[in-house]
Amino acid sequence: MEQLPTDSLNGAYLQVEEARFDQNGIRSLYESEAFPLPRRRKPAANTDADAA
């Protein structure tokens, strides 16, 4: 999810038993605080303070 462009999930869905999640649902599940797997850290933006 970290490396995929937003539109790469067009037409994708995830079905779990009777629940079906479209691209927005998949992203919501991934971004949820309850997501059970570790995520990659987003790189920090470079600032002038970092260079000092």
C-alpha cells in the first residue's frame, strides 16, 4: 500500500466471508489504527534543521 499509486486499486476488491471492500474500503482498512501488521515508516521531509 505504501508504494502503490492511488489509482492502482481501480477495480480491486477484497472479499472476506460476506463482506466486500472496494478500493476505498481497502485503503480505510489499511489506514485504520486497528490494522494488525507493521507499516513502513514514511520518510521524513528534509528541512534546514535536519542539515544542521
